Amino acid sequence: MKKNIALIFGSINSEHDVSVASAASVLEHFPLDKYDLSLIYIAKNGTWYTGDYSLDAMKANELDGHKELLLKFDFKNPGFVERESGVELHIDGAFIMLHGRMGEGGEIQGLLHSANIPFTGCDVLSSALCMDKYYTHVVCEANDIPMAQYQLITKEDTVDASSISYPVIVKPNREGSSFGVTFVPDEKSLQKAIDFALEYDSHILIEEYIKGTEVGLGILKTKNDYVISEVDQVNVSGDIFDFSEKYHPHSTETLPISIFPEEVRKQVQAYGAKVFDLLACYQFARLDFFVTDDHKIYLNEVNTIPGFTSSSRYPKMLAGKGVDFTSLITKMVEDIVC
């Protein structure tokens, strides 16, 4: 009898629609010959549903009108129960495809762990550390990983204007896909950017702007695999790689292998592997860096559930190392249920 895997997607966070798009790609490439798959959709209002969502429905993000679910806390028979009928849905493992704070911040991981459902990706601690940009700074800078200078503020704090050299980047402390992020060229634009970021999080960062090229790498680490991808390179038309460029690219060019010299790419890979371990990551992550014209390297962020859409970088990174989309999913699932 095949084991049943729950593909969990959606969420109440700003990255809800991105999550649905990523989950559609997972569904399209899922190894249904090896595992059964239950689709678990978290609506924007927080209600959990299951249903026979078609690939077309997921691609169109039209997911209403199915059975509401409740999570069981039964260690001997983990899974869900349909709210209206009481029918139980046994789950052997969960493939988490929730972007944003709910999926990448440790929230869903803690919930599933409490319900005795094994899951793909990082655990509670590493998810929370990587989602919180301030704590990423604290851990990585204490271990000699270069990062931009910054200050952490809340709505009640006074900005230390004397420490700011423009331009700067203002961003929510716990958010993804560049939501709430603003490039700030001068002092007169700062407060508007702060107010905008505070719409997404109670804590925000004002970071030094690193004038450089964004590069990144993907890591896959399971009981049987350890793959570090080539370093890619993102050439953007604007000052930052924002949401529009990430998911609706027009003039963004992504090179599968960066044109920086080999020794620079190897240093990025070395930093990436070190950061992955420092932050206690597991199974998979995409790590993003900036490289300046004089080849200084700065860590930007760690994405513990990177995008899995057809245009996303992480699946392409692994494909470049010979791990195609279905093989990637299979390795991740096998790692938690076998």
C-alpha cells in the first residue's frame, strides 16, 4: 500500500498566491506512481480544506468549495478529519509548500511536529532563525559571514539617523518575496518606506545598500544526498530584485552559472554551505548573496522554502546538477517517510 503524502499550500500570509503556484508545479511533477497525494489547501481566512483540485484549478488559483479539515493530534494515527462527516484522512508525511511566515517561520513545522506528522524541509528552530532577518544577522555575523550593516526598529523606536548612509534598503524583518521592501535613495523617502514595511511586520530592518550583483545557490541535504548547486546570477534592471521581477519577469536575466571568476563562485559556495549548517538547515534551501564589482561577498538571506514555480530558481539549480523536478520531490519525500 502506497504511503499518503499531504501537499500543504496556501496560507494566510502575503505569499498565499505564490504558494499556490509553487504547489501546482509540485503536483504536476509529483511521483504518483510511488505515493498517494492529498491536497491540503489553507485559505486566506485560515480555514483548511481538502479536495480533488485539478492542476488547471490550481494554476488558475480557483480552489473554493471543498471539504473543511481539522488537524488531529493522535500519535498512533496522524492526519486530519473532515469537519462535517468525521471521516479521517491518514497522513504519512507532509510536503510543505507554504511560503512566508506561516510556512518558513516555523509555525507549520511546530504544528505538524505536535501532530506526529513528518514534514519536508527545515525544522522549527532553523525555519524561525532563517525567517527572522535580525537573528540571521546575529548568528551569521558572529561566525564571520559578511552581511550589510543594519539597524532593527519597531514602530515605537527612533531611527538613528546619524548611522545611515544613503541609499538604504528598508524591509520587514519577517517577510519573503520582497513584500514590503523599498529602495530608499535619500532621507526624505525614509519614513514612507518605514511605514510601508511596518504594514507587513512589527519589526523592520534599515540595511546598508550593497551595490552588487545578486547570486545564489541551492542546497539539497538528506540522509542519502548532499548537493550544492552551481552559483547562478540575477541581472535586474532596477535597484532591487523585487516581487514584480521575481514572479513576473520582464527585463530580469538569470544566468544558470554566474560569470564571476571561479574562485568567487567557490567562495560563495563555501559561505553557503557554512550558513546552511550554522542556521541548522535541513533538506533544502536557497541562499542568496551579493557580489560587488571588487568581488566582496555579502549574505543577503536564506530561503528555507524557495519558490517551486516553473520560473523559480531552486528547481533549476538542482536540475543543473542532474536532479530533475520529479527526482527532487522524490528524494525529499523518501527522506521523511522511508
